[in-house]
Amino acid sequence: MKNVFVIGMDDRNHEILRRTPTGRDCRFHQLLSLDELQSGEVDIDQLLSAAERVLDEFPGSVDAICGYWDFPVTLLVPILCERRGLPSPSLESVVKCEHKYWSRLEQREVIDEYPPFALVELNDHPSPPASPGYPMWLKPVKSASSELAFHVLDDKGFDEAVTELREGIDRIGRPFEQILSRVDLPPEIAEVGGRTCLAEGALHGVQAAVEGFVYRGEVVVYASLDSVDYPGSSAFLRHQYPSGLPEGVRRRMADVAARVIGRVGLDNSTFSVEFFYDPVEDGLNLLEVNPRHSQTHAELFELVDGIANHERMLLLSLGRDPRLAADIHGDHAVAAEWYHRRFGNDGVPVRVPTADEVAELERSLPGVRVEVVPEHGEPLSEMRSQDSYSFELAKIVIGAADETEMRAKYERCVEALRFEFVEEAEDADVVPHGADRR
């Protein structure tokens, strides 16, 4: 049995890992908790010291170290692996992917499919850049889960976004600079650091992504997925596998992704590259490069292909070829993770679906798994990793024979999941008449 240390391992993904073919021959050990990794402003040096103590005190062999979360997990893995001679990507290649400005500079060298972009310094009175112009997205050069990403339409919105960015950028920007200090940076990136912002031209069209891996320098794209927004919003409604885009578009995404991944030098790693595709103009633009596969998609692959995408991460972390047999398949033709959200104002849940209610719903709908996100009495604004405009109420994974059946299952779930809210925390112990029950 191999001892595999997973940074930030949670119960859901632990179960998925154990179901993979490689995972059946592994013992999985949590290395740092999600609270340590994601709460407040993290300290990279402290996290590394804590992780090293666990690894040094472990009585058995440390055969692999891996992770499937965004910052800081993706950046801790190569540091810890390098110290023990374990397979992993280089820290520099991961930083090239995750530093949004550096990533754009690298993309510019090998592709044309990217939006206009410009740096924005958070000084006293930064001016909106002439290019890209409005509408634009303003975001830190390093963020996670759309945190502090603002869709800006005019000067007033720009000023408001800058104010919020200035107040919040240190939470991830400061520890990211601890990472940058470990990399031999080119002068233009060293000058930018980790607490500057990037303005990017707003993209339009349908969102999609490809997943792949790099093994011994060979880049392989093995899947494409669609990301569908709520109508009139930039918040995700669902991630769906496989993609419904035409084969030619999927091939173009795979080609662009392979060129960028090769350019940044990523190796011994899974990856996910996100795109916007405009079907009217047949335009393709790269949104983001992630030096990891998506744990959000793990069960989708399991439902459709029979094996979660965690399998490839495990094989790479053990130094093995991550290619899988071509004849594997799951029980469903299509799968998606749906996001049931509350938009607009903050609220305090005074009723959330119970464990028994969720279990009964799952029993009644084959191929469905429901995760309730907020806790009773916890203000939605205090939940981790939410975007700037909405709050997740439930994550609903659905496998189905086709998209029509899948949508019907989702609507059944939303109807059955009862949430009740009040607006003020001090009133959370009582459900007033006429409380918001969305």
C-alpha cells in the first residue's frame, strides 16, 4: 500500500479517491486541513513548517504528495515534493500559470486567442486603462474562486472595485508574494509582485474548458466540458461533461491549451484551461490556465466514464503514466454539477434542508448527489470562496441519459430543497411571517 498525502483532503474527495483503481491500493492521509489552508490570511512559511512536521513524524514511507484545490495547495505541492524528490511540476511553471499577468505574457508568445489586458496599480487614484476599455473585468493578479473579481462597466464601477480590491487584496496577495520570493522572477514580474490588479476585456459567448495532463513533457488533452452561466449573470449554473460544442471547436481548444502548457513548462501535472467561445463570430479566447484538474468535475467523470479524474492525479503523483484504457465507461451519457444560488443581498439561513431530507431526495433520483452549502445561522456573506454577486445554497451532481432528463432532475431538487432566510443575524433564532424562502 502506498502512502499518499493529500493537501486539504476533505471527506467527499477522500471517498472519491478511494473508489479510483489506483486509490484502492493507497492509504490516504490529510496534510493540512481546509481551515488551515483557506481561513483568513494564510502564512505560506507556517503552512510549510506544519506540513513538514507531519511528514517528518510519519512512521512509514511518504510515497506521494498531491492536491486538487486552488491556492495555496497548487503552490505547496511542488515545494514539498521537491524536498523529497517526489514527482511534481516545478514551482516556476505553476506560478507562470497562476500569476494572471505572467500567464498572459506567456500566452502572448504562442497564441492569439486571448483578450486585451493591462496592469492596474492600486495607488491612491488609479486611472482606468485605455485598453481594454469598458466593459472589463478587474481582478487581482492572483485570486481564487472568483474572489475580488469585478465586472466593471464605467468609471464609477471602476472606482468602487478599486476600493474593494485595495481593502481585500492582502488576504491572498501577501502569501502569494511569499511564494514569488522562492522563484527567480523576470524583472517585469518582480516589479508587479502579487498585490497588483489586472484589467481584462470582458469576454462573451459560451464558456468551456479542457482537462489534460503532462507526463514526461508530453501534453495530452483528454476531455472538454461546458460551463453554463445563470441567464444574465456571470455566476455558474452548472459544469457539464462532456461538452456539447462542435468537434472542431473542441480540437481548437485542445490545440491552444497544449501550446500554452508547453510554453510555461508545466510537467508531471494535470491541468484545466478555461475558454470563451463565440458561436456567432466563431471566436475563441482563453480565460484562465489552472495547473491542476478540477475536483468539481471528479464525480462527472465517474458518472460518464466510470473513473474520476482524480485517478490521473494519483498516477502522476506516483510517477506513473496517467493514460487510461479507452474502453472504460460509466452509467450515464451526460453529467453536471449544478449550483443552486441566492442572488443579491446577504441573508441568514434559519432553515436548511436536513440530512434525512437530502438522503430521501437522493434515493428518489438515481444518479443525484446533493451537498447543502450554508449552515443554519451562518450569514451567507461569511461563507468561504463565494463570488461577488451570489451565494451558493446547494451543489447538485446529476447523471442522466440526456440533458432533458438532467434538467428535470435539477428542477425536482430545487423544488424539494427548502431554505428560509432572515436579513439580520440577531433575528436568526425566529422565522418571521413572510420571511424570504427562496
